Amino acid sequence: MGVNTMPTQRVGEKIWTIVVAAGSGTRFGGAKQFELINDRRVVDWAVETARAASDGVIVVLPATHAEREHGVVGGASRSASVRCGLAAVPADATIICVHDAARPFASEFLFDEVVDAICAGADGAVPGLPVVDTIKFISNENVVISTPNRAQLVAVQTPQAFRAKILREAHSTNPESTDDAALVESNGGRVVVVHGDPLNRKLTTPEDINWARAITRGEV
């Protein structure tokens, strides 16, 4: 007889992940999610970990890739692409994670951390790293308005996890944001922060891709 290794707090939970990989890569100069890191594409690294950490995965892709890769066609914005993914997540999912394909080195442990926070009662959970630089709020004229206390600031990553019903409600009016947690927050949800991972870097420029390749070769 097998032994059930599922953590007690996860019994009865159905965890799905939406991997958002539909961007055009304007800042990168091309579709960075299809760049190779060694012998695998950026999106493949992200999806592999998501599959290991979830009961099911929906991959949101550009229309040119979605059909042949059995993915979902994305929308005109990141939020719209998440909603395309949400429409494909089964109705009985209880926890939904949203992960950017541009973070190929997110660990299964990090997925577990945000999911466990939802199981413990949070509406949403995000990984965050302390901000080491001083941050300034500035006006349109580049004049400093104020300096927030960096001890109260974190740089947020994905995967982000949410109670499924709450994430669906937050997206129900088709709002826009660069971050799903912000939508849940603005809808009255309680979002907590877990420790992020410096290795979980977002690939934005060609230099970032070079860094990722060097990491996998043990050169960094």
C-alpha cells in the first residue's frame, strides 16, 4: 500500500498553474520565451517546474505557437493573457498560481511556499526580495516628491498563488495590471509575502539570457 505524502493542509486542494508566455518581447527585441538556455527554451524551463509543482498547467502563448504546442492563445496585454489562461483552468481548481515564463529558474520549493501560504489562509501569496537601493518617488518633471522607507519595500516575483475564486473575481471586470497580486489587493484581498529567491531573476534583456546560460554552465 502506498503512503500519501501530500501535506495535510493540501488534502482536497486542486492546484493549477498558468504560465504566461504570450509576450512579444518588445524590450528584449524578440520573443525571449523561445530563446535557448542550453538545449531548452526559456518557456520549457518554466513549464517543467510548474508541472512538477501543480496538478495541471495552462501555457498561454502567442497565436503562432499556441495550436501546435497545445497552449492557449494570449491576449493583448499581460492581464488579458492571464484571463485567457483562467478561462482554460478547470472550474474545480481551488488554488491557481500565475507564473511568468520569463523567470525560468523559479524552484519547486518557491511554488510550494506560495501555495502553502494560501492553504494557511491567505487570499494571495507572492515571493519578494528586500529592496537594497534607495527608492525615490518623482514627478513628471523628474523632481523628487518623497523617499519611501525601503524597509517596507520588496521586489516581487512570480510564481504568485491565489485562492481560485478570489483570483477569478479580481479579473471579472477585465482590469489591467503588471501583477495579479495588485488586482487581488485592489479587490480587497489579503496578499502575503514569502521569501523570494535571487536566482529567480526575470529575463528582460539579451544580457539576462547570457547570464542564464552562464548559470546553467556553472560559470556564475
